[in-house]
Amino acid sequence: MADSDNRMTYDGYLRIQDLLSLQDGPQGYMPKPCNNEMHFIVVHQAFELWFKVILREFDEIHKKMSQDVLPEQTIPELVHHFSRCTSIMKLMAGQWDVMQTLSPQEFLSFRHRLGTSSGFESWQMRAMELRLGLKNQDRVQGMNPIAHFEKLMKDAKIPKTKYKLRFIFCYLYSSNTFIFVH
């Protein structure tokens, strides 16, 4: 959004009002989230935003490293992308300190509002795991996020068209077939 002089504003460029409205819960969610629930939402949305940046960096790294010949001047660029990912992961590790200020009792006071949803359903986290080489057979206790996404789509818990593309991307990547789907 621009001000009266058609100058781009901080608020307009970053779409702050749109961003801040995303902590109100799903459409028609009543009552609005309490402080503890909003804390939970903000921390998890921040994780998802950082996952988005990391995945974008991984895409760039993969693109550069997929060349038949890797030019020497590309090495510092790769180091830069890896360094950014490392810094973001350190920051996310620190986010758990913030999350720990939510006691189990405080979490349980609104947990019922999440229904059966779980962080296990983060497709971006699954994509990061797959891009880093985690195979389904290496998962602890036989967890299978792909089967979980399939069940959510089958039960109409998530829209098939939107998540199907992301699901296919994750599956193909785990099979060492790389495609870009955003």
C-alpha cells in the first residue's frame, strides 16, 4: 500500500495488516484466541515462515549444484546460502525457548480447539526432511507423513488440489526426482 504521495510504505510492502490478521484463527473461529493460544499460533507461524525461507535457499543450492560443471565463483554463493540456513536454524532453535514459556497447563487450556491437527502436518517440515535425505524407512517408530497426508486428503480435512501438488513434490523428491512446486 502506498501513502497519498504514492510512496511505498513499510506497512504496505510487508502487508502488515494481512499478516497480523492471521493470528485470529480460522474463518469464523470464536471466541478469538486467548493470549496463550495466540502465543502458540505466532511461534508456529514464525517456524513456517522460516521453513519457507530455508526451502527457498535449498532450491537455490540444488539449482547451483545441479550444473554439469560447478564454476569456482559459485562456491562462495553456496556457502552464503548454507550460512543463511544455518543462521535460521539457530534462530528457530532459540524459538523453542519462547515456546517453553507456555506451560503444559496453558497449552491444554486451548488444545481442544486444535482438533486432531498436529505439527506433524507441516508439509514444509516434511519437505525439509526429504530434501535433507530422510527416508521413510529411517523414521522413528514407522511414522509415515505421506500416508498421513493421504488420509487427510481422503477424509477431506485438507483440500486435495492445494496439498496434492505439495505432496507429490515431497514424494518425488524423496525418490530423488526433483521438481519445483510452489
